[in-house]
Amino acid sequence: MHEFYPLIVVGGIIGLFSAIFIFAYAMIKDKKEAIGFDRQMKDAEIAKRLLRYAKPHIKSFVFVLVIMLLTISYDIISPLLIGHITESLQNGTIQTRELFIYVGAYAGILVFSLVSTYIQAIVLQKTGQRIISQLREDLFLHIESLSHAQLNSMPVGKLVTRVTNDTNAVSMMFTNIIVNLIKNIFVIFGVLVAMLMLNYMLTLMVLCFVPFIVLFTVIFRKFSRKAYRAVKDGTTDINTFLSENLSGMRIIQIFNRENRKMTEFSTKNEKLRRAKQQQIFVFGIFRPTVYMLYISSVLCLLFLCARSSIHNIEFLGQTIAVSTLVTFYMYISKFFNPIQNLAEQFNWLQSAFASGEKIFTIFDIQPDVTDEPDAIELDHVEGNIEFRDVWFSYVPDEWVLRGVSFKVNAKETVAFVGSTGSGKTTILSLICRNYDIQKGEILIDGINIKKIKISSLRRHFGQMLQDVFLFSGTI
């Protein structure tokens, strides 16, 4: 019994880590909303909506998939070649010519794998950038369709973050994550089949570690989702603050509020720092834990093989040769490396899903000022404007206009005079449908403006607003 103490110690250490992680998971499971586990969208829904953008490029992804399957041959065949060379060297039966053939075959497979990986990376990057470019254009077009009221309710920095930072995070999904996830899954299954064919009892020993990998991954997924959401929220807060305060820096300086704004920025910056630190901490625990399982499996392999060799006994009815040991050592590395890569790619996948969720939150905002189904193009305007019992409020039940009625005939010049907040600018905004009225009618040349396409209506009006915004450009 004492001969198996090393295995018992390894099992005890793994069991201790499992108990700690399960306890941590149980402590936070009932407090999801309090610590940021709230999920407005499911991963499947986000993935489905993102993959719609990939559908037009399906041929490129199939091409990459075929190349990827060919490159997997290196991971499967190379340990077998090394094992065969080891066995031949041990038996003294290998000839120099045969050794050169094996080395040449190994080098050829390696070169083929490297070239295929390069082609795969180029095709994926080009395809991914086309997809993200289309996503950005659609998002910007959707933002343009929102009404003034909706745009006023969203900070500019938030929208900038959605179009830039979040789309960049999603681009990783198409240029790296998806294909490599599939590749690593195929490598894992391919290596597993090869190990089973080589020595099924040692393979079963390696598989004893798989349930712990699954357990740690499930727990890590929860913490990773929370950490990435906190980072995204912190980045949005920083961008929103900078967008507003850099635009208004002259006002900040005029009223000597630099110190106050610096304090506010430091608070937001510290929040983002803590969120990123938590993200690093979560991943910094998970990957070493998986590496611990890899080292444990190697130690168990070496222990069992050494015990079999020293005592000249079989392991569960099978003799373990030196070549088998060498081949299995390489296979274990190739079995756990994809699992560790899956963890890192899962980390990026969580980032892409968190960003995708925020992007689609903007897409799901339906414009509240839209064209009627039977809206017409306005080819010519005489200039007759009429308000009929118009009621309007920016805030529900706080009326700015109450039952306003008037008529302005074509070629007349009319001035509206009143105190600040009496509704002068509001009248101009309503004529051009920057906002929609709650009651009444507004007519242009006897046509209700809701029956006119918005683009056509605004094309016939020039608006000189009191708040001037200058765009960069040339005169």
C-alpha cells in the first residue's frame, strides 16, 4: 500500500483544490445579481446574432477549417515518430538512412504545419476585418436612426465605446477564437484516440484528471463572466467621462474646477484598475490550476512506468516500454496544452460575448421617430405650415406645448418671442420631426408630417439652432 503513497498525495492535493473552488462557488452562487452575474442575454443568443455576420463568408471559414484539420496531423503523428525512433535506438536496430528518413518526415510535417498556420492566420484576419467593418457600419447606421430624445439619454462616450472597443473585442471571436476552439477540440480527441490505441490503461489514468478540468472550467466561467463585465463597464465609464470633460475642458478651466474633475477621474480610473486586477487574478488562478493537473498526470505516468520497470511488473495487465513512456509524455503535453489554450480562448470568448451583448443592446433600441408604412416623398414644398391643437412634452405629463394652434402661410416671415423654456426651439424641432408630438397634427402644405418620409421632410428645411457644433473639415 505504501508504494502508492505518491498517488494518494497527488489525489489529496487535487481534492483540496477542488473543495476550495467548490466552496467559493457555493458562497457566491446565491448572490449573482449583487456581484455582477446578471445576464440580460444568453451566450447562445449572442453567438447566433454574431454568426449572422459570418454567414456571407462561410467559404473562407470552410477553407480555414480544412487547412486546420491538416495541421493537426503534426500533433498526432510527431509523438509516434519520436516513440518509434526511441524504440529503434533502444533496440539498436535503426540504421542511419532510416534515421534520416524519420527526421526528414518529422521536419516535413513541421514545415507543412507552419505554412498552413500562416495561411490560416492571413485568411482569418482578412475575413474577420471584413465582418467587423460591416458590424461597425451597421451599428453607426442604427445610431444615426435614433431620435434626438434617445441620443440625449445616452452618453456619447458610451456610444463611442460600443463602435470601437466593443467591436474590437468581437473581432477576436472571428479572427482567432472560433477556429482555434475547433482546432483544440479536434487535437484533444485526436490525441485521445491515439493514446487509446497505444495503451488504453495509461489513457484511463490520464482521463482520471478530466473531471477536475471540467469542474474547474465551470467554476472559472462564472468568475470570468463577472470580471469581464466589470472591465467593460469601467472602460465605458472612462470613455464617457473623457468624451464629456475633454469637450468641455475650457469651461472646466474657466470655473477653476480642474481639481474636482481630477478627483472624479481618479475614482473612475481606480474602479477600472480594480476590475482589470480582478480579471487578471481570476485567470491567474485558473491556468496554473490546469497546469497543476498536467504536471500531476506526468508525475503519475513517470511513477507508474518507473515502478513497472524497477519491479519488472505489468501495469493492469500491460507492459510499459520506454518508447511508450516517451510517446505518452509527448501526448500528455499535447493533450493538456489545448485544454490550457481552451481556457485562454474561453477568456477571450467571454470578452467577445460581453462586448457583443453591449453592442446588441444598442441594436435593440428601436427608433421612436420612424417613417409610417405609407410615408411619401415630398418633391416640392410651397411653405404652408399649420399646427392643429398640438401637445408636446419632453417628460411625461410635463407639457411644454398645450393645445397650440397657428398657421404660417407660404413666403410669410414669422418670429416667435417668449421667455427661455417657453417652447420656441421646440416648435422648430417638431416641424422637422426631431421629436414626435403626443397630440394634435402638424401639416406642411396640408399634408400631415407623419405621412412624409423623415429624410424628405428635413431636406426641405434649414435649421439654425442656438447650440452650434462645428465639424472638422475644409471650407
